[in-house]
Amino acid sequence: MGTLILLRVLSEGPASRRKLEQALADEGIRRDERTIRRWLGILREAGFGITKTKNLYKMHSSPAKIDFDGYEALATLSVLESLAERELLYNKSFGTAAGKLRRTIPKESLDFADAGKIEFALESVSDPPEDPEIMDKLRRAVRSSRRASIFYHSLKSDTLRWRTVEPVGITYSQRAHRLHAFDLEQREVREFRVNRVQQARILPDKFSPETHRHSLTPARIRLSRNTFIAYGRKIIADDEASIEPLSDGGAIVSGKTPSPFWTVREVAALGPEAEVLGGEELRREFVTFLKDTLEKYE
């Protein structure tokens, strides 16, 4: 049990001796440093690459193999390596991830993948590019339900200033990530393009995300079989969206959207393969969008 707990902690990232001791204590296991070193030695003998640098233990390799078949290895590696070649912001991360994945795939599957490379034409998401450190801070603020201070460039007002927000979630639409957060100054949930956030700080203040979820726009969308296979619940930017399967292979997706503007445009792009069933606000905005578009061609 002790070695399994140490393995779990190290799989999540580098850890100090104190962190390892605390993880064991949380499970009712209290051991001294000598015993912990012995257990780490057992893991090394089993093939786990564990080193100690600057008082931190780190696991950099594992004897475990991912049981991919040839086609799964081909698809996964091809996507990662295509991104490593084309994505300017995260190319190094995709490259190192592909390298680590290669070491965990059985040789037969790896040989199959290397014999049948597929190139994916993938484009960078935004210009200017998003800052990965800022993205990481915003995601951590969302996960921990903590306020954040962002230095944001608004194109609408052409201003650059600090704003204090309560991050509700991060979505991806129209080739860009968008932060949806309650703006304490404007007293409403607003959308912020992540690539326009020039600095970000996580604040100690906690908040209840459910308070803001009630103010989001209800959405109920019917998808045909093919569009449901392609989009699934992601047609609505809501991790808690529900799915009601239909007899024809399609489905009705229900949830709440933080951005009716982009949801309308995502659904409109699907043409007759999708239908907005509700809520009423989203349906009205969808109809208005279609009428305004039609007037351009009359």
C-alpha cells in the first residue's frame, strides 16, 4: 500500500519528502524517511525511473505500457507530432508529449505507426498567440473557484486595464479560447478573449461558481446523427450538458451556455443538421441572426 501511494503522488509531479510523508499519513500510514527511501528503492527495482534533485523526488519514466493497437498508436502519435510541427505556442510541449508517449507504446504498435505516418493540417488558434502561463493561471482559477485579476485589452473600448473577475469557465470557439467570468465592476458574466489577457494573477478570495451558473443562458439543441457524432455535447460550452439519444441516431443536448453569441453561430454553421429547441432567449437570438443574414441577400 505504501509503495502504491508513493507511486500515485509521484505520477502527479515532483514531490518533497514532507509531501510523501503527508500523503502516507493521510492514508493512516506513518513511516520515517528511511522506510520511504526503501520503498522508493523497491519502485526503482521494478523499473520506475525515480531521481532526487534539490530535495525533490521525480518520476521520469515508467515500465508500464499503453495497450494501443497499431491504428490507435498511428492516430494518436500523428496528431501530436503534426501539432508539434505546426502549433507555434505549444509545439515544444506537443513534441515532448509525443516523445513520452512513444516510450509507453509496445514496439509492434509503434512500428506500425511509424510505417504509416499521417499528416494533419492543423492551424494555430489565434493571433496574437495565447500565453501558456496565463492560460494555466486562468484554468487553475476556474478549478479552484478563486477570483482572478486580469490585465485585459478590450477592442470595443480600446482600453488596457486591470479587471477583477470570478472565472466560470474557458471555452473554445471560432479558433480561440474564451474566458467566461463574472466581472465585479460590470456585475455580469462577460466574455474575455484569452489572447488579449496580457497578465493574470490568482487572488485568494473564493467564490461560488453555481451563483453565476444560474445566470447563464439555457440551451436545448437537436443534432442529426452525423452532427452528434462530430460534436456531441460540445455543441454547448457546458461540461454538465445532458444528452437525450433519439431513435434516428441523433440526440438532444441540453445545458447552459455562457455565450449565446457564439452558440448561435456554431449551430447556424450546421444548417438543417441542427435545430435550436430552447431556451427561449437563445431561440430568439438564433431567429434574429438568420433573419438579419437573409436580408443581406434579398
